[in-house]
Amino acid sequence: MNTFPTLATPRLHLRELQVTDAPVLFAIHADAASMRWYGVGPMTDLVQAHALIDTFAQWRTHPNPGTRWGLEHQGKLVGSCGLFKWNRAWNSCALSCELASAARGQGLMREALQAMLDWGFEHMQLHRVEALVHPQNTASHALLERLGFKAEGTLREAGFWNGQRHDLNVLGLLARECLDK
């Protein structure tokens, strides 16, 4: 994957994150209420947003690569989503996403994730995509279920952030389930 795979939906442009996106990414990740489910504490410095953009860029050349898209709506970055921990031998990977609080409730993340999943199943030849979700993150559970993900179980105390251990629910989507829709 040398050329970044930009994607388009009716309302979104999914594109590579740029250094100039750091202030918006920082604002999203500094929101403590939003980040309570994300798996890390909220950002406290713009340098962390720059480091995150670098991390996402490195995913594409990592032994277990991934791709992270910036979600642009009406010319503005509103979040990101990605496929990562790509196990080519197993044709599987994990999903992650976040959305600015002002952009929630409009169906934007569902639109973005559907485009991303379609791309992953076709171009990465994925068989399975999984997501780890905090049990109390009802919005993410509902979104993933609308996309066809099935609840598979709970990983007890698998997460650790903000000084606490957290259970994480596993949801999975198989290629045939995505294509059956």
C-alpha cells in the first residue's frame, strides 16, 4: 500500500491525516468525556497529537500494518477511523474510531465505517474485523451492531487507562456478513 487509499461517501472525504490536522485531533482527544472509552487518557499537549499522526503514518509500513483515515465533512476534519493490527495470514484486523462531539448523531461515523469496511474486505481481502468496546459505551455498541457486528464475549480487565483496569467487549464482523447486507 504505497499510495494512500482515499475514500469518498456522499458526505465524507476519508483521507490521510496531515500535520495540519494536529490541532483538531488534539481537540477531539483532549475531551475527557469522549476519551473515557477510547483506551487512553485524554491528551494534554498538542505534541501528543503530532505523535499520534506520526504513529498512524507508520502503521502503513509496520509488520502488522494498518490504515487510519481522517474524516473530512464540509471541508473540516471531524474525526478518524482505521483498520489496524492486520494479520495477513489470518485475513483479520481490528477497528478503531473517534468523532468530535459536535459531529455526533448525524450518522457520519456509520457512513465512514461502512466505506472503510467495504474497502478492507475488498482490498485487504479481510475475512474478519473485530472491535474492542467498553461495556458502557452504548453508542459504539449500537453503531457496530447496525453495521452487522456480533457480540462475541468479554475480555476481563483487558484494558488499562486512567489508572484503572477495564473490561472490553469483543464484537466481530465476517466478510460474508458485511456482503450479505
